[in-house]
Amino acid sequence: MSLKHALLGVLTCKPMTGYEVKQFFDSTVQHFWNAELSQIYPTLKSLEESGWVTKEVQPQDGRPDRKVYAITDAGREEFARWVRAPQPPADLRDPFLIKVFFGTEVPVEDLLVILRRQKEEHQKVIAFSETVLREKIQHGIRERSPRHGLFWTLTLEMANAYRRAYIDWCDRSMRLLEEGFIDGDVMRATAERAFMESA
Amino acid sequence: MSLKHALLGVLTCKPMTGYEVKQFFDSTVQHFWNAELSQIYPTLKSLEESGWVTKEVQPQDGRPDRKVYAITDAGREEFARWVRAPQPPADLRDPFLIKVFFGTEVPVEDLLVILRRQKEEHQKVIAFSETVLREKIQHGIRERSPRHGLFWTLTLEMANAYRRAYIDWCDRSMRLLEEGFIDGDVMRATAERAFMESA
DNA sequence: CGCACCATGTAAGAAGTTACATGATTCA
DNA sequence: TGAATCATGTAACTTCTTACATGGTGCG
């Protein structure tokens, strides 16, 4: 479970409540990780039991007490250990590729439609990353932790690089399908070579 | 749950047992989808209850009876409906990016090590795709279903494009870290611009 | 007046992985 | 002799999502 270590990572920035951790997730690592409050609260509790974080209860009236979690030395060590540990590459798990894989089951016209839509969806995500998210991250860097600037930018770049690769692939796939539209045989025979050349 | 539809997709090729479906997964869609037998067997049963597949029991001696599942017309329709339905883009969920995001917690040297290792892992996967997997897929195309050739190749290309983007990103990140090694301030100030230019 | 924000959680369910259970055949 | 292949499944567990439960404050 990487969530435990993701939470430790967040708490290296500063002590936070579960609610604040969720906000941190939403405003910064959103593009490659996410977690719900219902998962965060119990996980913080288990981190406390492991001695990796401590809890300070700040009483409030009219709403639940704030429970501020802070990382311990042991927690910092555990996090650094985890960072250095081998990490198998994340594998893709993409239902859209299943649709393309069994593309023979629908007319080519329909495939072109879903490819175009999928491309647009990825474009929207990039547009969001480049405006709202980039601004949020830059704000976080300025306000909270200038040291993190490089790394936060790098991860944003990786997420965008993935989306750009996806968009390019949609374009090339659509082009190939349009070309092979009339003569299916030609399509098949030259598909692979054509893809390589268009890259 | 996309697994149900993935199974329907597989069964559009030909009737199969759960065991054979697993082999199909392992030899063709492995690079963007996977499933365990313990998940496949119950899912096939539920597909049968939905009327999307039928089961034919072939008795055997010395080993469990073969249960061959075939897709029905209703199943084909359901699959086509699913293919055409809107598909939100798969989001990244990559523990490695968490490590980079909180890169301030370990020395730069250690980050260079894990970036190099991660790059190598992705290179290995591509090498496997381009040899073993490509051969398996090509075999499947020749033996079973030439119609699928274009689509099977396309999905392989997408998976490889993702890995190549990842590798490029590792390279650029390592370069930036090496440059900013001595003077952290310079590193931070120019990181973003430098990344853009190196792309 | 209704919605968003703050702040905590529990419970139920879906999806996926790992371990357990059985047992004959074939190949090195 | 021991591993891989064929062939079925169940049970336990982890991870993640969605729904439920409470309730005050402030804004438009």
C-alpha cells in the first residue's frame, strides 16, 4: 500500500489534519494520485499506531476537534527508506485500450468517434493541468515550500507527457483508420509499417 | 467494472474456457490489462447469469470438466454498446511519482539512482514488448484472427509510447538534477524553463 | 434559502491479489 | 524427481469508492 507513504510524504511538508491532507492531495498530486477522506482517516490512525506520526488534538466548539498529525523521526526514516526501495514500473490499466483492441466489433466510423472523444478528454485534462493545477502548485511552492519547486514541476511534466503521447497516438490511429477505410486489406498489410513511419 | 466487458471482448474471438481466457490475457493484452483466474471464473459465471454468454460442459477424466463459454447475440450487443459508451480517460496512479514529488527528503544522489533504475525497468518492459509480446501477438493474428491485426498493433504501440515518454522524462529529470547538483538555487530558478527547452 | 466550507468518522460494497485445495499428465 | 501444463474453484485479505451520519458557520 503506497497510501501510507504518500501520507508520510505529505506530512513532511508540515503537520496537518486529515481534512487538510485531502486538500493537499486535491491541489497538488491530483494528476497522479488521489485518496478519499474515508481512506485517509483510518490510514492516519494506523500510521500513529506504527509510531510514524503523532497526533495533537485541538478542541473546537460547534465542530469536531481538529486532530493534527505530525511526522516523527521514525516516520521520516521510513519514508526515506521507501523512496530508495525498488519500485516496479506502474502498469497501464486502461479500459479504452480494450475497446480499441476489439475494434473489429464496431464499424470504423464508431471507432473514429470514440478516438476523437478520448483525445478531447485528454486535451481537457492537459488544459486543466496547465492552468488551474499549475497555478495551484506554483502557489504551494511560493507559500509553503520553495525547496519542492523542481520536483513538483517534474511530476506535472510527466503527467502531461503521458497525455501528449496519448493524444499523438489517437491522431495517428485515426489517420490510419481513415486511410484504410475503403480497402480493408491494404489497411491491414501496411498498418504496422505506417505507424512506425508516422511516429 | 471493465473486466466483464474485457471477457466479452475476448470471447468475440472464439469460445473459450476460463483457463484459455487467462492465457489469452497473458499473451496479448498483458501490456494494458490483466486478470487472475480467481477473478475470471466467477465473472464468467455472472456473465452467464446475465445471458451474455452460454456454457457448454465437456466432461474429461482425470481432470476437471472443461467449461467452454461462448458469447451470445445479446453479449455481442452489450459489448458493442459498451465500446461506444463514453470512457473517461484512465488516470495515472504511479507510486514512483510520489517519490519524485517528495524528492527533497533524500539526497540528490539517491534520486539519480532511483530515476536511473526506473528508466531501466521501463526499458526492459519495452524490450519484452518488442520481442516476446510482439511475436505472440503476431502469432495470434496469423493463427486466429487476421482481422484484428491493426487494432492489436495499435494498442501495443500505445503502451510503448507511454514507456518511451516515461524514459525520456527520466533522462531529462536526471539531466536537470545533475546540472543543479552544486548550486541548488540556480536549479530551482531555472528548472521549469529548462525542462520546457529540453523537451 | 441553499450551497460550500470545515471536520470527523463508519459501513457497505466493488475490484483485485494472494493463498489454499485438488490432481493427472508430460517433459527434462 | 521435480517443474510445467491443464483445469477447476473457494477463502481471505487489501485497496479503493460510495453512501450514510452529524452539524455549525458564512456567503450570495
